[in-house]
Amino acid sequence: MTLKRLVLTGAAGRLGSYLREPLAKLADDLVSSDMVESLGPLYAGERYQRADLADKGAIHDLLAGADMVVHFGAISDEASFEDILGPNIIGAYNVWEAAYQHGLRRVVYASSIHAVGMYPKAEFIGTDVSHRPDTFYGLAKCFAEDLGRMYWDKRGLESVHLRILSCAQVTSARALGTWLSYDDLIRLVTCAIDTPTTGFSVVYGVSNNDRAPVDNAKASHLGFRPQDNAEIFAAQILADAPRPDPTDPAQTCHGGAFAAVGLGQSGKAQMNIVDDTKTA
């Protein structure tokens, strides 16, 4: 499917950096957006438009003339509710309302496992479980998922919510189950764009890992078939892993470190995330 105009928010982020080039090939005009002054070199068919997610007018202007929006912009860590409120909650409303007013077909949204992060990892959860957020960050993801459902039910605006587990280099035992490779991320977003009809859909963003702790059976209509498997890292990761602690929520809950930190405290600070942001 080739779109006339596609908008990507969060284009300066690590995940956004891997999406820009493939999304530019799916549209005649890719409008990449973030809060930085510049993205540097742009891909063919891509242009940059700076916009604050919490600024309703700026987001209205950003989405003008678009067919779809891939909404990855947000604070991507736990923070105070006051900090999360603007970009993650009000920002989500601004995106959905602007999408509705401009007649977009669909919002593709970067949700997160943290919307259900307090479920025990021993429970193999599907896409239809009730929300159980682990942080204010996860709570904002719950809000956007419910917002998407309401805009579908009341206004007919489709949305696909990608509950990403951990899209980063495998550096922990948890990631052997939660890993989403960058190639599978691109496949996931492409499926969310190309599927003819989606209504309101939720899908877990996870690769074809032997140890994957979630069930995408009810999202099969999206055609997402991940190809990568974190098991190739298992021998080295498990050899170096500390002794498991069955009382540690970071090891026993789906949300990992986010399930263990106090509200408002950084979850990422407890994780070994490699910054391998792609440059054009």
C-alpha cells in the first residue's frame, strides 16, 4: 500500500530512527515530527515538521492532509504524573482528535507491555486481558488504548495499538522472551498500516521468541508473523545472568523493572539499554 501522506511522531527517538526509512517508502510524503530542531539528513520523500504533542494547534497542523499517523512520540520512561500528562496523555488526545477532524483512516500507536505490566510473568496473557499498569507511563498507555477504542466505537476512526515489550538489544534474561528486533518492529508497523480493515486492534510487539510470554492469537487478522528469535542469545545471556530472585517483581512481572520501581521513578535507569539509534 502506498499512502499519499504518512505522519510519524517520535521520529528522533531510537525506535523512530529505524522506522523513518521504511515508512518513507510507503508514502509519497512522509512527515516526520519530534521536538528536536533537526533530524539531520532526510530520506527521499521525507520532510521534518517540529511539533509539541501537547500543543493542540501544532498537532492539528501536523496531521493536515495525512492518510494515517504512526504515533511513537512520548516520554518513553516512567516519570511524574505531571511530566507524563502533557506529551503522553494530552498528546494522545490531540493526535486522535486531529486525526478525526482531518478524516485520517487510522492511528498506529506505540502502546506498551506496561499497560499490563503488573500481571505475573507466569501468566501467558492475551491481547484481551484487562489493563493492569505498572507505572504512570503504563497508565498513559491504558488511556490511549481506551481512547482508541472510544474513537472507533463513537467516531469510526480505526487504530492499531502495538504493545511493545522490549525493542532493544538483548542484554538480560527477561529479554529472551520480550525482545522485538528492529526488523520485526518494521514488519509490525507495516502490517498495521497495510491491513485493509482493523477497527480497534491490540497486538503485542514481540519477536518469534521461544520464551515469549504473551499470546497474539487474537491479533492474527493483522498478519504479523515475526521472523527473529532471541534464543540465539540465550547461552551467553544465561551464563552471565545473576541468580534469579523469585520475590523480585522485576523478574516475576511482565513489566520487568517498571513493575519494581516506585511511581515516578525511572524504570530505564534499572535496565541496560544500548543506545544504537540509527542515523540516516
